[in-house]
Amino acid sequence: MKGLRGPPRDGDRIVQETQGSDKGRVALVTGAARGIGLATTELLLKEGWKVALLDIEGGNLEATMGRLGEPEATLAIVADVSDPAQVKAAVQQVEERFGRLDALVNNAGIAIFKPLLETTFEEWSKVLAVNLSGPFLCTQAAAPLMAAGGGGAIVNITSISGLRASTLRVAYGTSKAGLAQLTKQQAIELAQHGIRVNAVAPGPVDTAMAKAVHSPEIRAAYHDAVPLARYGLESELAQAIVFLCSSRASYVTGQVLAVDGGFEATGIGLPALRS
């Protein structure tokens, strides 16, 4: 990205330029067909953004596009974020359709919950390829287009599992811990191009997957461990993500924001001690 224009040096001028409306800006959201990615897409559209939805599951993406019903403001892209060629082609599609890119939400991810000694190398490699290499590749492909437009924002979706160890998450937790560090690396290196990079670390969220696999005992245990005593909502995660994408966060970069009801802050978090 040598020679690309960086941000203005005058702080007051930056605020004046960025604190306006975000209407008409363009975002690329990966893993956008459902869950947190879809909730983020819906909120971006509500706030006047145009959104490119990227997902590996074409059927789900097609159905989502139909439900959104905003063909002029959206673009569907079927791609695998762990494939460099597909990622490059995806960003080219965004440029061809919208002519710019102002925000990237690296949300696509997978999870394999197995004990350390039972996790195969293939499973380990796949999780890291999607959860860590994916955001690396997407950022690398998107940053030049963002910089050419004067800058923008990147939000990586990490996890509380990347901040504190937990059973059955050797691959998932490690990938998310790596993504938290990658966020800071990206923030430092891309600041000169006017690109802010932050991360959101969700705690327990009431996603379709959680509803399907979390037994009543697991849900009760999470309620006991989370100070706010409930799961988060996908819409609550979207609020934090969209804020970091927006001009309202113009001086925020290199941060990992836990949106977790206080889960990470509790330390050992014994309910008996809190009561």
C-alpha cells in the first residue's frame, strides 16, 4: 500500500470530517447470512449503509437476501474466507458494485468443541484457517480499497474464549486469542492509511447454535457465571460492532471490547461470593 494517502494530521479536521452521517457508506460483512453477522447487516442497513454480505453457504445467503428485500443497498457474495483467491475476488466485486469500501466486519468463523487430545490436526488447521487466516486475508485484500477512499474501519469478531481458557476449545480459543493480537497488529500498521481496527469479543450469545446445543444445565451455569445473569442478544452485539464501524468511534483503534454481560471481568466468578 505504498504511496496511499493517509489521514489528515489536524485532529479537529478529522473530527469534522468523520462525525457526520454514515449514510451511503459501504460495509463488507463476512458470515453475514445468519447470527451476529446478519444482525450487524440489518443494523447497518437501518443506519443507511450499503452492505456486501459474504457467506460460504449460498443457500442461506440467498434466503437472507430475500428476507432483507433491499437489492439496491445489498450485494451477495458466496466465498470462503480462508481461500486467498476467493477473498480477492470478493473485494473486487464490492469495488465493481459500490466503488468504495468503508468498513469490514470479519465475523465468519467456525467452532469445533472437542477435548485437546481428541482434536485432529485437520480440525485444528480448519478452525485456524477460517477464524485467524480469514480475517488476515480479508483485511489484506480490503485495506487498499479502504485506503484509496480515505480510510475506514475494520472490526474483528473474537470471543471471550480468546481471553480466558475453557474446556473443549483448544482450537477455537487459540484462534480467537490470535485474532485479538492480530487486531492490534493491524491497528498499528493501518493507522497511517486512516484505517481503524478494533475487535468485539462476544460472551455467551443466544444464537441459533447456542439454542440447539446448550442444555438447560449449561444455560443455567452460564446465567450463574454472567453478572447480568443472561445470555446476550445478537442485536446487542450488532450495536457494538456498528458503533466501532461508524464515525462515532473516530478516535478508537487497537481495542478489544468484551460484550459479555461482565463475564470476562468476573475472574473466578463464583456465584456464592457475589451473593
